[in-house]
Amino acid sequence: MTDDCLNIVVVGVGGQGIILVSRIVGEASLNSNLNVMVSEIHGMAQRGGKVISTIRIGDAHSPMIGSGEADIILGLEPIETYRYLGFASEKTTIITSTNQVFPFTVTAGKEEYPDLNELFADIKKVGKKFVKLDIEKITKKNGLPVIVGNMIMLGALSGACPEVPISPEKFKETIKQNVPLRFAEVNLKAFDIGFKEANTN
């Protein structure tokens, strides 16, 4: 932690629900009587472009996180997790989805997506803990839509990172406050599954 803050970086691409994850972490912090600052950079979020959000829980005077200052990196897309390793150090817990979202340059045949095994080998060298989740496999196994993958990853954040000063119950209360009532049950189930998966990973 830096300056009595827990520093969290959430990354991925547009359409994965990164902003919702960040909002829930921020509001759950406030609901737990914690100081929090959140910053979001959308890029071309609606077109599958990169999205990054920084969250600082504690005595923060700015939402910005410097190089090597992240305590946690939560990546919803593997190459985006890799792209932001500059935030990581030997103290960082890195949690990533293994499921690729191919950019236009790859689908158009102009570039190749990096080999995942090489990508993960490099990521594993950086932090103190590395957790990877196959969201497509997890959702299929549990009869869930892939769209709740962000809640699985939020559950993994809660399950894998005891340093997060927010209880699972407070996270779930906040999820219910941020999703339509008819979708609450499936999102809460996804959170619980992510929590368990992170602890068995």
C-alpha cells in the first residue's frame, strides 16, 4: 500500500463492464465508511477499445496511481492485463481473465494476438500472486451468461485479496444497488462463483 491507500487498477476493453466494476468497488467502499477515489479512462470504450480505471481506498489525495504502485491489477482481458504491468511490482496481486477479445487489427489479419502461455509466463514473473480465470468455461459450467463475467472477476477480487477492506456481504449489497432487480440474482451468483474460484485457483 502507498500512503495508507490500497491501490487497485481495473483494465479491459469496452463492453466488458469495467466501469460497473469500478463503480461497485467505489460505492462499496463508501458504504463501508472508507475514503475512496476513482478515476476512469474510457478510450474508445464503445468500440472495444481499452478501458482503465484506478481506485484508491484510504487516505488518497489523488485518484492517480504511479508506476509500480498497484496493490491489485484486475484484468478482464489478458493482453490488457499485460499492457498495464507497469503498475505492478513484487507486492502486486494480478487477477486476469484468460479469454481474449480480439482487436480489429487481429481479426483483419494485420496483426497476431500474442501466445497466451508466453503472456501468462511473463505476467507471473511480476507480482506476488497470479490468479487466472477462464470466464467462458466458468459461465458455461454454471449456466450463466458470459456478460456477468465482470461480476465473476469482482468476486475473484474479493476472494483472492484479503487486503481489500470490503466484506463480500457489502459487495453484494452494492451489486444489488447497481443492477436492475431482475438481473440481481444472476449477478450475485456470478460474484459468489468468482469468490470461490479465486480461492481454489
